Amino acid sequence: MAIIEAPPALLVSVLLLFPLLIALIQKCVQKQNKNLPPSPPKLPFIGNLHQLGSLPHQSLCQLSKKYGSVMLLHLGNVPSVIISSAEAAKQVMKTHDLSSCSRPQLHGPKQLTYNFQDLAFSPYGKYWRELRKIYVLEVFSVKRVNSYNQLVREEEVAKLVNSISHHSSSSPGAAVDLTKKLYALTASIIFRTAFGTTFKDSKFSEEKLYKILEEVVISVGSFCAAEYFPYVGWIVDKLSGLQRRRDRTFHEMDGFFQRVIDDHLSPGREKQEHEDIVDVLLKIVKEQTGFGAISLTINNIKAVLLDMFVGGIDTAAITMVWAMAELVRRPKLMKKAQDEVRTFIGNKGNVSECDIEQLQYLKMIMKETLRLHPPAAIIVPRETMSHFTVNGYDINPKTMIQVNAWAIGRDPNSWKDPEEFIPERFEDSPIDFKGQHFELLPFGSGRRTCPAMYMGTTIVQLGLANLLYSFDWKLPDGMKEQDINMDEFAGFSLTISKRTPLKLVPEKPF
């Protein structure tokens, strides 16, 4: 009987392919054995993107009621786990914080925006850890927030009160656009905190700069095909013209920041009594002391400034608008808040930051506002670095994690009457927003907690306290409490604001 000998090349091929075949079989077996989170049916190519809707946080909340608080979605080519309960959020952001504290690889507008190596979107590693030290120890330190920045905030809030007083005197009974006023307040505070008081540039008027910032927010928050379809989506963005618009916007923003930095480096610049943020960062670049693990550059300074503007201007204003809207709908709560601040302040004429600590009901109002209306309804996505489990479900590496803070704040398993605005629920309650209580996560938790939390909440409390102290607030003629539109608007922004401007009539109480 003849023996058929296999050609040597065929034997070599079989030997080379055999380990690969075994690996594929093992991978298939492991995939079958994994207990992945439940997932809604998906469509080819786009996955579950069609189920997000115009208000993704609300759409995801409704889906979680059917599929659970740990839910797997496929957003294009990106596997995403949606977290919608305090218990699951605690496992992700505390128990497995180190395994899930990176950021997804950036494509499209965020990649363009944060070529400066931005803190919020940088992957976890040596660079991110060192840059966060700069944020915590220098930019947003409690010492800095409580020193020069306090003077800036109090002066700008005083200007706001004077502006509203002038409006009330010159046009009695006329409504003031409180939304516009509060956005201008936070923008002025951020501008002065970052740049000081001397920077002026005829090429960048305040109106033009606001427009550029609005375009930046739209570019960062708008749909980007490259984010959901890596390596091919950029073609769609380019053909649609979005890429060109983003390039132009960020070029203008970069030019503005460069002029600010050049102004601060100019030998003829007027000496300032207090250092602003640009002064502090330029000193670090020059000395490179205390942060030896990385080399801070001018682009890093631009990243810090961009963080402050994109993440700081609208979030504090949004919170104050929602708080005032909720209070004006409930005159008894408004009166209770005004009685507290006016009794404590007396005839002093204004509320300073040193007074805020004594205004306990005001703090409850802010917490309740952040519970019902977190400015960032869905916390900036994380990316997992290793395998772990949440509620018994397997979470694989390179999975995007999105925590729905809006849904958690309205979870009936954590809150009684979750849809009602009841500041008293925080009376004698240990629950706070600093990231240790997972029922309330407006600023995130763990390694990715917002470093500007203290600065932001200080602005909110100071602004609200002075509005409540200085004026009685009425609805325009013919309008009732139930007529106030409380619909949300996401638009292209990363934040969730009130859809319509809040217009109220201010009256001097004294």
C-alpha cells in the first residue's frame, strides 16, 4: 500500500495555523461563557445609535427600566455599558475605579480639540496623573479658590445685583432674562480668574469670543461619525463639511489663547497684584518644578484654559437657572430660602462667601437641584483597562462606560418621590455631591472626579444667595407657576440646560 506523503510546505502551513485555530476556538468558547450585560436589539452597522434620541440621558433611562441598571449598547462599533443605579456606579467608580478610569481613544473633534493633551480626555497614565496634580494643587486648589478668586466672584456678583437693580428701577414690572444674566456672570468670573483684568485685544471682542466658545462647545458635543466608526467615520465628517468647520473654530480658539499667553509674556505688561491662572501655569512651564514626570508646554496651558471655558461657563449658570426655576414654581420654598438668608445677613447689604457656610437651606437647594438637574447628565465616558464584573456581568477591556447621573438622581430605589423638588430631603442627611455617595454624582467620583467642583459650587451658592437676598422674584403678568417650561435641551452641548430662557420680574424687598 502506497503511502502518500504530504508536501513539506503543507505540513508547515498546518503546523503554523494549528495554534491560531486553537486560539480562535478558545476565544469563541470564552465568549460563550461570558455573562455579558443585557442589551436591546441592534441594527447592522449603527448598532443602538438610533435609540438614543434627542435627549440621550432620558432615552437611556427608559431603556434601563427594561434591560436593567447595567446595560450593554453598541454605539456604532463601540461597545458601551450604561450604568443607571447607585449600586452599579459604586462598583465601577470605587471598587473597580483603577480598572475603568481611562478614556476612550479620541477621533474627530475631541481629538482635534484636545491635541493639547487635555486632562478630561487623556488616557490614564503618567501624563494624566501629573497633569491632574497641577489642576488640584495649582489651578483649582482650595487656597487659590479662597484667595484672589473670592474677590473676583464677589465683585462680579455685586455687578450682577447692580445690573438687575438698575433694570428694576428703570423698567418697573419688566422681566429680566435671568438666563442671559447668569451666563454673563459665570463667563466674567472665568475670564478674570484665567486672564486677570488687563488683557484686552481688539481682534477678540467679548461678543466674538462668546461666539467662538459656542462653536467650540457645539463641535465637542455634536455627533461625530469618527467617534463611533473609528478609521472610516472621518470620511463622513469630511464630506459633510463638519471637519472644516471644526478646524476653523479651533484654529480661532487656539489663536486667542496664544495671544493671551503672548500678552502675559510681554516685558511691558502691567504688573498685577494677584496672579491669574495663566501666570501660574507659565511659571510652572518656566521652572518645571514639582512636576518632573512630565514636561509642561504651552499647548498644555491651552488645554487647561479650554477646560475652564468649556466646562466652567455653562455648568454653574445652568445650575443657578434650574434652581431659580424650581423655586419660583414653589413660592413657599422661595420664601423659606429668602427668610433664611435675609435673617442671617440682616441689613449688611450683600452676601459674602464667608456667610455661605451658615446658610444650610441654601445648601439643600443646591443639592436638590444637582440631583434633579445635573449639568452633565451623562458623566464623561470612561474606558476599561482590564476585565471585571458589575452586578455579576462581565465587563471586557476597551469597553466604554457611561454613568447616567440623571437617571441615578431620579432612581426610586434611592429616592422617595424622585421627580419632586424637595430640598428638605437633605435635612440631617449625610448624602453629598463630592463623590462618596453614589446616589448623587453630578461631578463624578474616583480618579475622574471633576477637579473644579469646589470652585463651581462656590459660584452657584454665592450667586443664588445674593439673588434671593436682594430681590423678590415674580412671574411676568398673566403667567402662573405651572406655565413655566421645564423642558430640557441638550442641543449640541455636553450639558443639559433649560430649553427656554428664565425670565422673571425682580422687585426690591427693602
